[in-house]
Amino acid sequence: MNMVPVVSDNVAFMGYDHATRTLRVRFRSGGTYDYYDVPAFLCEAMLLPHTWRRVGRQIRAHRYRRIAA
């Protein structure tokens, strides 16, 4: 999965796998999480500046797993 930088106070990088609808988010605090069954429109919203404030709650409502500290 390709990770791209994000303009955000909370998120450093994000990536999305269209086949599995998995969103990977690397936070500036150091944690990396996979969020499962995330619609593509939320992934696209993540590319906008400071979007975690707007869509973070919707993304966190999906099943997730921490994959790195």
C-alpha cells in the first residue's frame, strides 16, 4: 500500500487499498492503524487539509487494528 503525506495536525501519512477497502493511517504521535471496510469517499476526504477533524469520527466507527507503535 502506498502511503502519501497528509496536511494535518494529527495525521502524517495515509494509504488506501481499493480492493479490500482498507485505510491505513500513520499518526504524528507514532501509531499506525488499519481501518477496515472504509468507503472510498472517506479516503478521498483524507487528502484534504486538516480533514481528520471532519472525518476522524466516521473513520473511527469502522473496525480497526493497530499495526505499529
